Amino acid sequence: MNEETSVQKEETQAPKPKKIELPEDVQIEMMKFFLRTSIPRIKRKKEAQEKMRLSNTNDRSEKQ
């Protein structure tokens, strides 16, 4: 019984993924790209949500 459980454990454990190591200059370029693209997009999305929230509160006050 003990041998069966150890075999089952080995079968269920996935192999560890190999780490990918990039050169430092590539990492820096990736960070610069992220800072140029993703962060401004996130900021615009938050601003739009805030604007929508504020317009919704104004709409409610006018209806009362």
C-alpha cells in the first residue's frame, strides 16, 4: 500500500517549470515599455471610472 501512494504522489506532482533568465538590458527595456504603455492605460481607466462615478452621483441628485 505504501508503494502505491508514493507512486501516486509522483504522478500527481507537476515538474517544476524552468526559470527564464533575461539579460539585464532586455529587462530594462521591458520595464520601460511597461511604464510607457500599461501605466498610462490604467490611469486613464481609473479616471474614466471616477468620472462615471461622479456623473452617476450627480444624476441621482437631480432626480430627487
